[in-house]
Amino acid sequence: MVEQATAVHHYEVEVNRKKFVEDHRERTGLQLKEDAIAAGIPIKPSYVLDEETHEGLLRINDDTKVEIRSGLKFLAHPGGSDS
């Protein structure tokens, strides 16, 4: 059985002001953190992930699906009791 590839494009995104290339069109918050770690960004999977938007920060939970596009910016941090 041939597995269908899910990587379609290359998207340049930022986590903590460090750019990396994301190869998937859709990722969960946890997958984004794991991909950033694999790209050498010094964060932990347990960190809270927030997307930087024009309206402010938007919390991205580990199971939240994000449609990836170039230019997305995220902040990953230890968080608090609401993580």
C-alpha cells in the first residue's frame, strides 16, 4: 500500500522570532511546537503556544488545528495555570 504524502508546500513561519520552514498545510499546536523543536528552536512541548494576530495573542491549544501559511508568527512560553 502506498502512503499518500501530506506535505504540499513550504511555509515560512516564526516561533519566538525565529523562522523555520513548515512543510504541512495544517498542524495542531503540539505538532507546531514539535516541528519548531526539530528545527532547532529552543522551546519545550509543554510550553503554551500563542499566535500573534493583529488583534493580539490567540491561544493555540495542543489539539487546536492551525491552517499554515507563510508569515504566521507564534510565541511559545512556559505559561501559567491556564495552560
